[in-house]
Amino acid sequence: MPTEDVNTALSQLDGKMDMLAMKIDELKEKQEDMAADILKVKDAVYHPDEGLYARLRELEGWQKTSTKFTWMLVSSTLGILAFLAIKALS
């Protein structure tokens, strides 16, 4: 009788160990998938030509240029209005 109990316990333990090994394999696969996804995100953010930081750098350059253009346009418009006002008053 005690040997049957030991054999039963060993077979249950073996089944649980097999299940544990399968779960560990699943975790390894999911971890590899996550690592691949993280690599894709890293490339999307840090890629020197197409990444998020490259796009931000490009937008900042455009913003500086458009700000200069806006100031030139406003100052020219004010200059023309001042010229027309002086000409109309004299």
C-alpha cells in the first residue's frame, strides 16, 4: 500500500512537472514576442531618419522657419499700413 501511494504521488508530481515545463515554454515564447515588439517600438522612436525624434526635429525646424516668416509678414504689413496712414494724413 505505501508503494502505491508513493507511485501515485510520483505520477502526480511528474504530471505537474510536465505542465510546469509547458508553462515555462509558453512564457519563453511570449517573452521573445515582447522583445521583438519592444525592438519595433525602439526603432520607431529612435530611428535616425524616420523615428519620432527625427520627425520632432523636422517639425521644430519648420516651426522656426514659419515663425520668422510670420514676423516678416507682420512687420511688412505694419510698415505698409504706417506708410499709407502717413501718406493719407499729408
